[in-house]
Amino acid sequence: MLFHAPNRIAILRAAMKLFASGGHETTTVANIVREAGVTLDTFYRYFVGKDELARVLYGDLLRERDAYIAEPPRRTRRCRNNSCFSGCGW
């Protein structure tokens, strides 16, 4: 299975957008394929259903979090408030 196939990526992006804006429960597979610009056949080529897609997205988020924890990005300048939890973006 091609994990970086353009259609698969389009489906993942569409699902993330729709889950974030409307929630998992209200988002349908039909909404996802419409937003991604793919067919139902293409969706089911990569995912068994919406729940599997949600698990894949969640797993991706966990891997990104773990990578960040293992090696956070370097700061090029000091936070104005000397705290990365201050909400200043640094």
C-alpha cells in the first residue's frame, strides 16, 4: 500500500479539516470524499471506514508529538516573556 499516495493524503487532509470543524460524529464518508475530491472506491482502497481513518490520524498526531518531545525545534531567539507557555508564540 502506498502510504504517501496523493489521494490518500487528500483524504487524510479532508478528514482532519472536517473532523476539526464539525466533529467525528457528524462528518460522513460522503463529506470526506467530496472535500478530498475522490470517489468512494478510492476512499475504501485506503481505509475500511471513517473510524479507521480517525485512528490513522490519531496515530499520526501521536507520532508527531513523540518526535517533538524527543527533539523539540530549536529557538532562534528568546521568548519575550521567558516562558514557552506564555502564548506569545515563542
